[in-house]
Amino acid sequence: MSDSRIKKSEAEWQAELSPEQYLICRQKGTERAFTGEYYKTTDPGVYRCSCCGKELFDSTTKYDSGSGWPSFYAPVKNEVVRTETDSSHGMRRVEVMCSDCNAHLGHVFDDGPQPTGLRYCINSASLKLDKTKTE
């Protein structure tokens, strides 16, 4: 099986992304709650990875979790994201990453609404809303 993930040097990522996107997506940073571009957005469309453009979340799965970050109860397909345990900051969480470019997106928690019971808590800087694509 070949590895189809996007591979770029840190210098290439740094040249392509804004300083905030680089800090969050490539260095696993977090934007402050209630400050991101999409935390209150209700526009229809598909949220893509801000690094590689992969479709990640549909606006129909977005909801207001009260957390201050865009929250979704499911990705467009399970295989578009990957997860791993994150033990940083003295907490045990599940980190969510883009399956194509390995960008840090945010974290997933098990306190979301039905039908999944999940809350994908995602940084706005990791996303780009494509308003032209609606299902």
C-alpha cells in the first residue's frame, strides 16, 4: 500500500500558511476560544483543510457546543481524519488530524449530540469554508 499523504518540508508549510495557520496546523497550537473565524458561522457549505483542501466537515453537522470553537458531530467520512492520543497540557485527549497532510485540526470528545455523541472541536485556522459546495 502506498502512502498518499502530502509531504512538505516545514519551510514549505511556513511559506504557504499564515503565521496562525502554521502555529495551529503544523505545531499543534490552539486558537483562543470565541476568536476564530468560523465559531459562529452558520453558512452552508463544506469545511476543507486549510493546508491541503481535503473535504473534512459538512456544515449540516456543525452545531453550537458553547465551547468557542467550531464543533461538528461527524466528519464527511471517517477516513478523512485520523486520531491519536494527546497527553499534552496535563490532560488526556484525542487529537484530530487531516488524513492527507497530517495537519492538526483540534480534538474530539464524547460529549456531543446524537447521532454520534461526538464533538469534533476544531480550530477555525485549520479550516476553509467552501460555500460553493453544498450537499
